[in-house]
Amino acid sequence: MAEKALLRALKGETLATPPVWLMRQAGRYLPEYRAVRAQAGGFLDLCYNPDFAVEVTLQPIRRYGFDAAILFSDILVVPHALGQKLWFAEGEGPKLEPIRDAEGLKPLSRERFHERLAPVYETVRRLRRELPAETTLIGFAGAPWTVATYMVEGGGSKDFAHAKLWAYRDPAGFQALIDLLTDSTIEYLSAQVEAGAEALQLFDTWAGALPPEAFRLYAIEPARRIAAALLARHPAVPLIGFPRGAGMLYAEYAATTGVQGLGLDTAVPPDWAAAALQPKACLQGNIDPLLLAAGGEALVRTVRDRVIRLGGGPYIFNLGHGILPFTPPENVAALVEAVRRPT
Amino acid sequence: MAEKALLRALKGETLATPPVWLMRQAGRYLPEYRAVRAQAGGFLDLCYNPDFAVEVTLQPIRRYGFDAAILFSDILVVPHALGQKLWFAEGEGPKLEPIRDAEGLKPLSRERFHERLAPVYETVRRLRRELPAETTLIGFAGAPWTVATYMVEGGGSKDFAHAKLWAYRDPAGFQALIDLLTDSTIEYLSAQVEAGAEALQLFDTWAGALPPEAFRLYAIEPARRIAAALLARHPAVPLIGFPRGAGMLYAEYAATTGVQGLGLDTAVPPDWAAAALQPKACLQGNIDPLLLAAGGEALVRTVRDRVIRLGGGPYIFNLGHGILPFTPPENVAALVEAVRRPT
């Protein structure tokens, strides 16, 4: 069988039609997702139940024939598996019992890590069996800085005040948290590969909040360590780094982390990315999810623009951030059509 | 008398010690500000009462001897003067009656614009008289895109969904709002100069949320128009543009808007800025306000780093975003000391 399109792109091949998938393609904008979600109960029950998680992962593949399926899970299962209390308050997002200093790290432990994550690995195993032959299975994890922000703030945050104050006032203590997360992420992603993941993505959603010095310490260096460890263990499995909001530090991230793919956020100018980043990595992105929600002529025009400007090198079509819940499903169909029939 | 340091930097001069001021230097972190705020009543009462507004503008000058004072006001006085309802709910930030389409623009009018803003101009006039001879008086306005987000969302927002959906679905209607704000901003800033402002800053706080196409339309083009109109009317008064979060589009903004100064957000790497931006404009920035709040050795080290990396060309020391309310006032003193006695 011919190699899957997404894996060819991540190996550096320029394809006539870029493979396409969308961040949060399994999600609340789909009525069939909302039906399973209602059946599952809480959000974590959905993540930890392989029957439900497999089903919602497959839903957008059936509907749109995306070139990749991404494991349905949440970046916060890692702190949860390390022993931090985690719950999802309806309509409020994740809540954790915050950890604010080195002392707070002591109760965390990797002892039951893989045991707690076993349902996620089971989901990956089943997905690999059930996906169409041409569809790539992507595993993922949150990057250490982004996961750390939730662990320290106790949930989402506007300015990451507690995480940054800890990092600035006690760099050694905060580094212990980053190191714990870096090591745990390596183990977690390796186990996903052993269960059947064919490519991996590392989501650093809040990387853009870091000043350059901190970006190097907490975004670049952990990604470099994760990429190196995965390359040593699983040389055939590519890693896509997504340091959202990195600005011109995308260039340094691309040059020094060793990732094979680079997720571009909505703000990255495609011509700059093609010139400065594409020689180093396969690019992925970067339509504004709100443009997808708006739909119409502007969406189709911008999709074609990205295919032209980024498709001259290794490229995977995607958004620059996750699909929004109020997105009309027919706009997603129009996007896929515009990628695959560009004129 | 010798020309003021801040104005010399904005004319392109490299100074031995960079002038220093801080965004939101008049604010809640100062006990004397909180005392006036309690006396004034509502936040808008503070902005529109020249006695109070002059006093809080002067407070940080007395305490720290900053090289510049920035008019105490709010970016939302412009939509307010155009006739949009505006109020500040205690602890919740600004609230406006949202405008979501071209029809919603009809009640807005420039008829009573300067009349409603007269107390702001009076504050500027008094400040110019009362400030020390070496202190530059900076006037300011919100940039059209940033002000538009508040007008359309009806307040602060996480993803600017309504503003972007309007822009994507009805570009002509949204452009009418941007044009109205561009013209109004030119009038507002000109009137501040006529009242005594010696330099101006245009705050585009949410520019980083715009994809490149929209950044060119709604951040660069309005800034270019504003800079050109002000240059024609007041050629001696420099304009500092602050397109926060612009990433690598800072270069295009610097090259095409014609601003004399460029505010750098916390994410901009100083070496890149010195090489790519400083030949085009005087730079201003870019310490993380959370590093100022943390204080200590890391603050002093990073202050000295910025003075070295950016001080080799025209440079104004500042933060990359506004001072946070929980900042210890003694950390601000330590920052000023580190800028002025770098070793």
C-alpha cells in the first residue's frame, strides 16, 4: 500500500493536494458529537471511555474524509495521571487543585501514570484498527509550559500570573515542574506510539505569553528534549510542534527543536512561513477558525490562498486554532472541497 | 532649554541613558491613585474630571521622575463621544451597548464629539502647564481595530467572535466602522496636540488576534492613515504605534505605517527588534509586567539586558504591556534605578 499522504508530507514531500485535518475536528459543532457527549455524562468520562472516545474520533472522518484522525482526549489527562485533582465544571472549563510551589509537586507521582492512562492507550489501539487505510492516526499531548499553566493557575487564565510569578521568583522550583512534565510527556507520547499512533502533535497553546528568555527555557528546550527522546525511541514517527503565538520565535523553534512538522497559528504570514520555516519543517495551518465559522466567499478565497502560498513545499492544511462550537458543519465541507479542488 | 529626552529618542537619537516611562504608570498599584479613585466615584468620572485626571497623571511623575507622563484617560472615550452607551461595572471592566452591523452605526455621530471630549483636552492643557520642564506629555488613543472590538462585542472578549464575524461576512460594513474610528482618532489626537500633547501613542492592544490579511486592512492601513494625517497637521509631534502581538508583522507595520516609535510587546526578541525594526523607528519596550511584579534579581538582570540590546539605537525603556494592579511600588523604583544606573 502507498504511504499515507499526511506521513509523506511530514517526511518532507510536496504533494499535489495537501492532506487536510482540522484541530478539534471531533467536537461540539457536530450534532453526532453532542449526542455521544450527552450519553457519556462528564467530559472526562468521554475521554476515559474507549467506546465513546473512539466513536467521536471517527465521526468527522466519516463525515468529511479527513486525511488524519486525532485521538480524542484532553491535554490535562497528564497532570490527572500524575495525581493532581481535575474536574470539568459544566460551561466553565477545566478546574484543578492549584500547585503554586515546589512543595506542591511532592504529592505528584509517576507510579500509577500508565495505569491511569490505560483507557487512552486502548482508544488509540482500537482507532488504529478501525480507521480507513488512508487515514493517519495522530496522537498528542500538551506541551509542558501550557500544561503547567493549568496546573499552577488551577484552570484557564488570562495572564498566567501565578505560573509566571513562580517561574520568575523560583526558577529552580518551576523548572522541576517543567522537567516532570517533559519526562511524563515523553512517556505518554511513546506509549501512544506503541499503541498505534503514527504521528504526534505537541500543543503549546500558551507559548505566545512567554517573553523570549522564558520561551527558550519553557517552550523550546522541552520540545527539543521531547523530540530527541521520541526520535531515539520511534525514529519513523514524526512530531508536529505547535508553539501558538510564537511570532518571530517560530524560526528559532523550527531551527532548534528538531520537530518534523510545525503548526502555524492564525497570525503567521504564509509568505514568511514558506521562506523562513518550510525549509526546516513541514508546515501545518493556518486559517482563522472564525473565518471557517463565517464561511462564504472569504473562506474559499483564503483557503485557496494558503494552498498556493504554502503548498509549494511540504504542507498539511489545517486551521490556526481549534474549530469553534458554533461553526456550521456545512462550512467544514466547503473548506475540504476548496482544499481538494482548488480551482 | 535642551530638548526633552523622550522627544530626542523619537527623533532617532541614541541616548546614553534611555528615557523611561511605563504603560499604566498611573494606576491601581499606587495607594495615592486608589485614594483619588475612591473620591472620584466611577472610573469615567475620573477620566472626565480634569482635577482628578491631572492629579493621577502626576502621581507617578512625583514618585519616580519618569521621563514622560501619559494623559490619564481611557480608549473608550472615543466611542462614548460618538454616542455609544458606555459604563464601567465595578470589577467587570467596560460595558457598551454592542453594535453588530452597519445599521447599528447610524446613531453614531461626530456632531458633539469635541464637546464631549472637552474635559480630556482640559486635562491635557493643565498637565502641560504643571509637568516638570524635562517631562514629555504623551497623548493617546486606541487604534481603530482595538476600539472596534469593544464596540462590537459590548466589552472585553476572548476571541473577538462578533467583530471578526462581521468583518468576514460584511467587509464593507465593518470597513465603515474602521473608517469612522480612523477619522475620529485623527480628530481626537489632533485636538490633544492642540491642547499641549508633545507625543502620541496609538494602542492596538488586540492587533495580534488578526490574521495577516486582516492585520493589513484593520491594523496597518488605519495606522498609516492616522500617521499621515498627523504628520501633515503637526509635523513636529511623533507618533508611537503599538500593534501588540503583531509577531513578524511588526516589520511590515514599521516599514509601511510611518510611525516614529514602535511599542514592542513582551514576546518580541530584542536582538531581532534591534536588527529588523530599529533602523525604521525608535523602539519602546518590552519587559513583562509580571516580571516587574515578581521583582528581584531576574527583574534587574532583564532590565539591563534590554538596555544593552536595544539601547544601541533610539530607544525608550518601557514594559511590553501595562503595569498590573498587584505590582509592589518598590519594584517600580528598582526598575527605574536599574535603567538609569545600569551597572
